[in-house]
Amino acid sequence: MAHSYWKPKQLRITRGESSIRHYSDCDTQSGNTIIRSFCSNCGASLFVKAAKGDFIIAQASAIEGHQNWTPKKEVFGENRATWLKEIAFTSKKKAKL
Ligand SMILES: [Zn+2]
């Protein structure tokens, strides 16, 4: 699954904002609480935000123009599907969500 990292001021919701719901998830690898956002109509996961963080992780497919991006970093590579190849510049650093 592809995600992208943003500062809150970089994101603008262009449609469907009234359908977005949020919940707190404290069952994370780091023990830090994150806020997960999803579409209440179809259940699609949209955003993740650290409760004490200053960035938002968005599902790439939720961002206009994502088809033209190239990956710059991989996190949770240990969870990569076996049929996917490792990205050449893969960081071995573990995510801390
Ligand atoms: Zn939806």
C-alpha cells in the first residue's frame, strides 16, 4: 500500500469532507496513539495522523496526481508482500507510528 507524508497545511480536502470519520488507535507498534480517518460511505482508509505529530500520512490513491509519483522511502518494509521487489533505496529505518 502506498502512502504519502504531508504537513497539515499542504493538504486540502476537495470533496466528501462531511463523510470523513475519525477514530483513535492506540494499538500501534510504538504505543503512540494515532488518529485514523476513513470514508463513512465506502470504508476506504484515507489518512493517519499521530496524535502528537505534525504530519499526516495519506493513502496515495486519495491524493490527486498520485499516478505520477515515484517512491522516495519505504517504511514497514518487513511487511512488504512477498511478490513485491524491494525498492533500491529502501530505508532500513522502522517507522514510529
Ligand atoms: Zn468513500
